[in-house]
Amino acid sequence: MDIAIRFSDLTLGYDRHPAVHHLDGEVESGALLAVCGPNGAGKSTLLKGIAGTLAPLAGSIALPRLKSHDIAYLPQAADIDKNFPINVFDVVAMGLWKRCGLFGGISRSETAKIRAAIAAVGLDGFEARAVATLSGGQLQRMLFARLLVQDAAVILLDEPFTAIDSKTVADLISVVSAWHEEHRTVLAVLHDLDLVREYFPQTLLLAREEIAKGKTDAVLTSENLLKARSMIEAFDRQAQACARAA
């Protein structure tokens, strides 16, 4: 069994206060894994840790045989500046920067790859459109096109289907399913449990610590969901600060 991600007594947090703590376990290469839990469960924090934008307070995240350019990360839509003066083509082209450098030229083959990614998400003809003019669904399609261009082995999606229309959700789910068929490792933070049950074979249920992980039907039981909600409601937000690893 190939392992894409390994957590060892992992604690992540902010200002030395834990948001996710004492997490152990592994994510297999090629897994299609939903990360679920109540608000405040640490789901987005976990993805930031895997992406390398948030350092562990304790423990570790190991990515065997992977390098930084092997990970593609899509943050929540609220973290995207729609008013930055840039067009769709240029945003999608940014998916190449880890491979060719921020100021590297784009070859003819790479230009074709960018245009193919834009077409694959249903935005053919939008290349010159300013990002500020896009609807929520069009913005998310563009960001998925950027992920396609990155061609990463591990893909992290933070609430990728929030506040977009059902047609866009269906189209982007098809992209995610294609990644799974290509044996890429996909982790997605999701709130729609019906969507999770239909399309995601594995689930990690968090409530600042692991409640359950495994096959989705076995994880998303009423007992586990109640336990997760109860743990979040009982969490002490003034908990003692977590010491950093030596």
C-alpha cells in the first residue's frame, strides 16, 4: 500500500492554541477522501498543514516521495481576491509557476495545455475575461482549470462546491472523479453529506481530533456525527497553549 500523506501525533493551530490535535494516520495514494465535521472542527486547518502554509505546533506531516510541486491547493472562495486586475488565461497559467518559475516564459505546448484546461471546465472563450466579471460558478471553474494545469499528484480542495449552482457542481464533480480515475490523491473539505455519500468513498470525520476514518457509510453514522457535534460544543477555546515541537 503506497502512502501519500502520513500524520504522526500532529497538532496544528494558531497563536500556539490547537485547532487540530494528536492526529495519527495515513492517506493512501489515489484516495478520494472527504474531510467532514462541524464548523470549527479544524478541517481547513488540516488542509493548510498538508499544503505547507501552516507549520505544525507538534508532531509531523510526512509526504513520502512527494515534492512541493506535487501538491495543488484550492483554498476557500473567501480567500480569493476577485478584484485583482487579471484575466482567466493568466490565472490558469499560474498553475505552471512551480514548474517553470514565476517569470518563466510559456511555451506553445504549455499554452495549448492552458487552453485545454479552460475548455475542460466549460470556460472556452473566456480566456480574456477579467476575473472581476465572473460569477461564483465561473470563478470556481477557472480555479479548477488552474488545478488541471498544475497536474499534481495530491489535490486539496477546501469547500470547493459552496455557493455555486448545481450545474457547476456536477461539472466539477466530474473533474474530481477523473482525478480519482487517474489515481491522484484528492482530499476535499465538504459540508454536504449527501454529496459526500454519493461521490466520496472514504471520509475523515474531525472534531479537532479524529472521530472516525474509513469507508464513508461506516464513518457518517448518526452516532459519529452526534459525537463530533458534542465535542465541538464542549471545546474550551481558552485551552492551554500547545508547546512547539523541539
